Amino acid sequence: MPVRFEVPKGKFKDCTLLAGFHGIGETGYITVSYVVHALKARRVGFIRTANPPAFVTTTRSGLLTPFEIYRRGNLVMVKLEFPPHRSEEAEMARTMACWAVEEKFKDALLVGGLDVGFKNGRHESRIVPTRAYWTKAKGFSIPLLEQGLYVYGPLAIMLGEFEANNFPAVAVLPYADMSRSDPRAALVAVRTVSKACKLKIDISDLENYAKVIEADLDQRTRIARKSVQGMYV
């Protein structure tokens, strides 16, 4: 079973895609989750895979599944509650990029974390734009990722697909702590997303929201360990 995006066809022309995976500092996940929360975005679809995480949970809005797609205006957000199975991680990233190109999205904002050990200077983040996004990226006033450093994992696959399709996309990489969830890094990313999309996103409760996410991630880790032993909740 290939990775499938179950969403309305032909409804995303000129939209901006916002996506982030679980990585350094959980920066991408916290950023996308908070933007969905702050904008009160509406769920518009799901991502189906052959090996989905065997977990669901509930929220005030109802059942929450592992991979969901949200929308507010022309901003479309892919929210991954759990990391995809390692065997499907690359396929999900490639499929997501191809979906954005085929559905004629305007551009894409990808969010990840950059090991704070590489921080050099006063800037709180770096960016990696495709050539089609180069001119717009100059307006960010954020330096490019230094030569010799690499983007790896799902964001690298998406950037490669976007570059091959001459599609405007940029990865925003705040410096983040590798040892824990880092709400400070997510705050930097949310500010950049807000500026790039010309949105007013209230960041006043991001710190408290990030603490809830961190506690939830700890709980998920414990549940995942139990599930390996055949103990499901």
C-alpha cells in the first residue's frame, strides 16, 4: 500500500504548505501543532500508510489520528502526531512534495531543527531555499545554512523533490537542543512562518502549549515501549 493523501482533489491551488517532522528539538512538530492550534485550523484530510502507528487519542474536537491535514485560508498544514514508520519515512516525504507540486500549491515552508552546537553568531536560525524561492528568501533576513552542513532526513528528500520540479520551497531551521523538546526553537519558527505567510499568530501561550506537548510525548514514549511487549492502552 503506497502512501496516500486522502483530501479533496483540485482544491489547493495557490496555497502554502506547512510541514515539519519529528526531529531535533521536536521543532517541526511543535511548530505545526501550535500553528494549527493558534489558527483554529479545520481538518480537511488524512494520510494513509501501510504501517501507521497503532495509536489514536481524543481531544475536545474528537478523535485524533496519527497523520492529519489541516487548513486555514490558503495555509495547509500537515500535522504528524507520531513519526512515520522508518520504512515509510522517505516515501511519505517524497509523496508529500509531489502532492504539493501536482496540486499546484504556491510554495512550501518546511520546519526542522538545527543542532545548537553549530550556532555561530547572533542569528537564531538558518534557511535552505530552493532556487525558485531564492528571491523571496532574501526577505527573511535569515542567513543561509553554512556550506559544509547538511539537511538530512525527510526535509532533505522534500527539498530535493521541490528543487527537481523548480518549485518554490524553503526549510526554516532554528537552532534547537538535541536532548529534549525545545519550545524556544519552535517560537523562532512560528515567528518566521507568521512573517512569511503574513499572518497574525498569537505566540503568548506557546510556552505552556509546548510543555503540554512535551508531557504528551513522554507519555507516548512510555506507551510505545509497553506496546512492544504486547501491552496496549
